[in-house]
Amino acid sequence: MINYHLTPDQFREQGKKLIDWIADYYENIEQFPVLAQVKPGEIKASLPDSPPQKGESFDTVLRDLDEKIVRGITHWQSPNFFAYFPSNTSFPSIMGDLVSSGLGVQGMIWATSPAATELETLVVDWLAEMMDLPEKFRSSSTGGGVIQDTASTSALTAVIAARERATHLESNKKGVRQNLVAYVSSQTHSSLEKAIKMAGIGSENLRVIEVDDRFAMQPEVLKKQIMNDKSNGLIPFFVCATMGTTSSNAMDSIREIGEICRIENCWLHVDAAMSGTAMLCPEYRHFMDGVELADSFSFNPHKWMFTNFDCDVFWVADRKELIDTFSILPEYLRNKATESGEVFDYRDWHVQLGRRFRALKLWFVIRHYGVEGLQFHIRKHVQLAQQFAGWIEESEAFDLVLKPPLNLVCFRCKGDDDFNMKVMNSINESGKAFFTHTKLNGQIVLRMSIGQTHTEERHVKQTWELIQQTADELA
Amino acid sequence: MINYHLTPDQFREQGKKLIDWIADYYENIEQFPVLAQVKPGEIKASLPDSPPQKGESFDTVLRDLDEKIVRGITHWQSPNFFAYFPSNTSFPSIMGDLVSSGLGVQGMIWATSPAATELETLVVDWLAEMMDLPEKFRSSSTGGGVIQDTASTSALTAVIAARERATHLESNKKGVRQNLVAYVSSQTHSSLEKAIKMAGIGSENLRVIEVDDRFAMQPEVLKKQIMNDKSNGLIPFFVCATMGTTSSNAMDSIREIGEICRIENCWLHVDAAMSGTAMLCPEYRHFMDGVELADSFSFNPHKWMFTNFDCDVFWVADRKELIDTFSILPEYLRNKATESGEVFDYRDWHVQLGRRFRALKLWFVIRHYGVEGLQFHIRKHVQLAQQFAGWIEESEAFDLVLKPPLNLVCFRCKGDDDFNMKVMNSINESGKAFFTHTKLNGQIVLRMSIGQTHTEERHVKQTWELIQQTADELA
């Protein structure tokens, strides 16, 4: 009988080669330039324009992976990766995700694979406990959590649920006809503006509130703007507070913003995409003071919690509002469990219908590390960042732009913007380390983001020496 | 030095155990009940309420996987799974996805990992060639493809891009203020209604066009409705044609609908989520006759093309319209390559910002099977479905509801709706096979969807015997 599939035994052989390939990759990762040193089009041009008519051997694919793909990779898992934000992973997470790929089940509703839904409810409740989130966000209360792909999608979900709350589900029916207004700060992640556009609110109805000298939203300016909008007949409906902005890790005051939201009847979404992970440690929880005032809260275990992309967790205080907004029930998905009301159908908690079994990787990670293992590594990252900030402060050639709340250090070489960019680009082009920039108060600022799984003191130290040396040479 | 991470050598050992675990799973898969036989809450109740303070051993996790999780799994990869739609996978895909988890790179823009973007452009161009899609959908022309998570998100992307085309990017700025109207058929996937709601258009502005006796949209009714809406001052802007509806695999006439769209200036989105895969075989391409009239086209390799979830491919004829709709460029993501205009930044092609390296699994699948291997297995599934339909037709106790265009057979036991549901539920509860129902013309219809990777003639035959026997016993 002709059959092009691999047998389980062939998979045993090839799959194990691949496990070795990944282990080798991590053993050798420091030898690769962190930032890929390729030109646009170079990788594509090295591969055949047309697909193969006949199947090829696994070894050929593996060879091309080594020779043609890896050189076009920017190594996010390198311990010398300090760019953007961490998107770290870990071997337990890779294994949990492998089980998910292997089982290949759909968790769109409870009935399509009960364990996928129930393990998800379990691990997001575990996380709520580990982070000491308010009771209302737990599945045993009025709310609950759900795994989404990204914080962008969670933001969109929050905006749409807020829109429907404000319009009593009218905009789902008639379209956006009300004069809704939303609020972010000038430091809020760009995905919020994108969400406001996608949801049909319009970017002109997004108010960008000014920040203070620590780049946190000014609550009194927010309050004033809301008053102003109301007096113009507009309907304030949504505020996003950020716990740890992308640019500079700024911490909005959730309590002050939350109190305004409660009075003004606005949905408060807390975007804690990166810094949410720090809530595993009690000593950092003051940053989320006031979180009991939030309607939704999201963070990305796929950023700093050793869990591979994609894995964002989105909690709501009132799941009924969410489900009323997103629920659809075509005949071919009707089933007894759904109709009983005893189960969660996570399809109704977000944009997508299809769902991968993503709870597995979180389950593997939490069980492997335990709460104490995760706390240990998060604390270490924060400590390394504080140490780096200390070196910057002591140095005469550099300025610390602001005291880092957690694991992101914003600094400048003494000199103009061009000089700062030159130093950064020169290091990135060396392949020895990779970090990126932002703009704060109109000025270029360099960012050292510390959160890769295998980053140790020596990597931070080497990079600091490299930065000093490069700045010195280019001065 | 304290460290909770696994070493590469520990990963070698445990990862290989997991490869064996997956191989064993596939060897034993026919022994599990296809539909999980658990009650709501049962799986969650079998696991600890609180997370572990200290880390646990890998073997403990693996034991719980066997003893507590697998029993709550509905086995989508079982060769006796005939429910809903296929969501098949294959060993090459599992391995490609494993590399993606292992590398853990972010492909949100070209600069964050050039190979992730360029391999994606390559494989979606390969697919366009393999399916003989019009030139305009290729990256070398005005359009291009992008990997999305699900057809639902692709539909939302299409709706929003169409909205911005119709309003000249005004609704992105001012919100949805125009009287836009969209069109689907009564058989269109529910994600389209969800998209219309999410995008702020409103479900009352979605016209549900009647279908003919083969459940395909009636173009003349569409035309009439558009005329009617225009004469009422409304703005028709979007039509979704389906190639293979979820309920019954009905085929809308893309040509007739497309010609109306061209005249009426509506965006035509073609949803080919499942049946798109059949376009790999020239003999089925008549179903997409007229596709050159489409503005966007999407299908899910994660349904029928041996590629594990999530993997939807979304093509547009004019990428500029897409990018103008979704583009955002915060300072911290600015880079030379983006500014040169020489690269694709796929972040601007959809909802999300973060992106997994999903092209790898498609690349592994296409290279392993080659075009001819994929064609072989698709043809076999279609042939099995046609064979099953033949048995139904010959039988006196069953009715074939309609001639199956491809791999989905809609049939009924002679008897009322309750009897049909009883037969289906009884088989599903036996765990020997799993199939689901829909409603067509107000009547319950049973669906036999044939597309699992390891489904052979014997599985279809056994299930047919089981259906006959069960119907006979319950009659």
C-alpha cells in the first residue's frame, strides 16, 4: 500500500535527531552573531523558487536548516540578546509545546477536548494565585482567565468587550454609532491604537494622555480630559493602564487611574505584558496596587516566564460581559455540555475559534520550576539589571536615564543622538550582543533589557565592557 | 551556582522520552475512545488546586499526562475521527513546529529575524504555485500571502481591510460612521458574523443571502440585495464567498459572485478554510473558477494539509491596501530594513504584533511529502468519501443528502431527527468512532468528514458497519 507518511518508528529516529539538534543549538548559541548579519532577500534567494515535486529526505531538510536558515536567525534565545523585550523559553516549555503539537487537539469548546479547556482553567487559576491577583479574576468567582496568542489580541478583546458594555451590546448589532472615547498614555503600547482602529472606534477618538517625569500616565490629566470629553457629549468608555511600558518599563498608577475609571464608568484594562511576570515575587507587587479596580488584566508568559511564544494570559473580572460580546453558536458546534452551562467554551472568550492546547506548556513550566524556581530566576534578572544600572551611574561616559523599576535599563552615552545610534549599531553589527533603542522626551535612549533564560552575570558584564570600549573608540 | 534550568543534556534525555511518548501515542491511538468519555469538571478535579511550591520531576509530569490528561482528550488524530472538520497533522509538521519552539524567534518584522519572514514569503509563494493561484497573489506581483492563526482572524483581517478601502482609511481615523453593508450566505462560517461585529460594522448590516438546493449562495439574490441596499443609500463593501462550507462543503460560484463584486466595487474574500487544500490537485480546481476576481483568499493547512494547528494562509491581491490598514511603527521597532522598503514586515499584515516562526512546519511538510505525496493523500481522502457516499446511496436504511463535492458526506438515517441524533450519540459514546451533525433545510443531517492523516479504507468501512448496526438496533 503506497503511503507517504512517516511511521512512528521513523519519527522516533528523526525526532530524536531533532532533539539533539536543539540541544546542540543551545550549546553553541553564543558562537552565532546575535543579530542576523544578512541582507534583505538573501535567505530567500538561497532557497529554490519552486516546491519539490517529489519528497525529500529529512537529512536534506536538516542540512538546509543548518546551512541556510540559521544564518538568517536573530537569536532571541542567546544570553547576549538584550534587545526589545525578552521572549524567552525553556526546555520544559519546548517539551510541553511538543506534546501539544503531537496530540493535535482542538480546544475551541469544552466538548472538542475537555482536558484542553480544564487544564487551561486550572493553570490560569494557578497563575492568578501565584501572582496574588484579586479573587474576582478566578474561575471560581465571576471572572476567569484565558490563554490568548498575544497582548495585542488581548487588548483588542478588551476594547471590544468595553465597547459592548458601553453600548449595551448595541454596537455589535448596529455598528459603532456612539461617540465613544478611549484613553491611553503617550507610552502605551502601539497595539492599543491598532485595537481602537480595528474595533471601529477610530484613532481620533483615542486620547493620548501626557506622562510624568517617570513616563507614567498623569491621572489628573486623564480626569480632566474625561471631563472635557463628557462636556462635549462624548462617551468615555475605556482606559488602558500599563504596568511596565515597552519603551522604558514605566509603571502607571493603577489605583489612581482605576479610581477615575470606577467613577466615570470606564473599562480599565491593565497591560502588564512583560512586567506581569514579576508579580510572582511579593516584593514587586506594589506595582499592581489597585489592580482590584481593573476589568481586565493581561500578561505574557511568553515574554519573561520561560514559556515559548505564543502564550498571553488575559483575565476578566466579569466573564459574562466577555461571553455576551464574543459568543456565536452555529448548529454544527451545538452539544450537551455547552447547553448545560456547566463548562467554559473558550471560543467565546476571544477573537479566534480554533484553539491549540497551549495550557500544556504552562503546566510543564510551572511544574518543572515550581513557584520558587520561577521567583529565583526573575529576581536574578532584576538584580542583574540593577547591577548594570549601577555601573552606568558610576561611569562618567554614560547617563542613566531613569532608575529601572525592574529588568529594563534605559541609558545614554554622553554625546548626541547620532553618537548613541552609532555605538549601538556598531555593537549590533559585531554580533557579540544585541540591544535596541527608543525615544524618550524626543531623545534617543538605549535600552538594555535583561530577561533571557540563560543570561548570567558574565554576559551582562561582557556587554557592559563592549559598550564602554565601543563608545570610547567611536568618541 | 544555583540554577533551576534543565541543561542541554537533560533536555536530550527527557526530550527523547517525549518523542517516544508521542510515537507510542500514535501506535496506540485506536485503543482510546475517540470522543473523551468524561464529565464536566472531572479532569480539573483530578489535579491539584494549587501550583507546586517546589519543582517536580519530569517523570511525574509524564505520568500525570498519561493518567490524568489523555483520558480527557478527544483524539482528533485518531483515524476514526470523522467529526467537525479534519485538523490533521503529520510527523514532519510536528518536527517543524518543534524547531520553531526550540529556536524561539520573533518574526514580527523582518529585522527581528530575517529568515522567519523570508521563509514565510517563500512557502506561501510555493503554495500559490502548488494551488495555481492567480499571479496577483504572489509576492513578486502586487499581493502576497501571510500565515495567520485561523481563518477567523483572516476573515476579520479581510473585513477590516475592506472597510478601510470603502472609507478611504476614514474609519480607521474617525470610527465606523458610514452605512456599510456586507454579504454572506446562510451557510457562511459563523466567524464572518463575528468579524462584522468585532469590526464595528454591526450584525444588522450583514445580509444573509439565500442558498440554492446545493447550499451555494444565489448570485442573483446577492445582486438584487446589493441593488436594494444601494437604493436605500447604503454602501455595499464586502462579500464572502465560500469554497467548501463547514456544514455541507457547499461551493459558492466564485466567478458569478466575483463578477458582481467587480461591478459593485465590493471586496471579495474567498474562505476556503478546509477545501483550499484540494486545490493542490488540478482535477478539483474547477471549484475555484473565478478566483482571479477575489481580493483575498484564505485556507488552513492546519485542517487538511498535514500541518498542525495553527496555520492559516491568507493571500491578498494588493498588499498595499492591507499594510495601509494595519501598519503601526513605534520608535522602538524602527530599523533600516523597514525604512528601506525592501522587506516585508508581516506585523503590518494582520491583527497581532508578535509572530511565531510558523513557516518552518509548512516547509517541513512540503519538503517531506513533495507535491505528489500531498496530492496522493488528498485524493485518497476524497476517494474514501465518495466510496462512503456510494454505500449510503445503495443502502435502503439511509439517504444521501447531497452528492459530496470532496471529502465530506452529508447523510441521514431514514427516520426523524431524534432517531438520527440517537444513532450518532450512541456511536460517539461507544468511543469507536466520532462524527457530528448539522442542520440543513431545518433537518438534522449527519456528517462524515474524512481527512485524518492515518484514516484508511478499513476505518471508514468499520465505521459504516457500526453506523448500520447501530441504526438497526435502535430502529
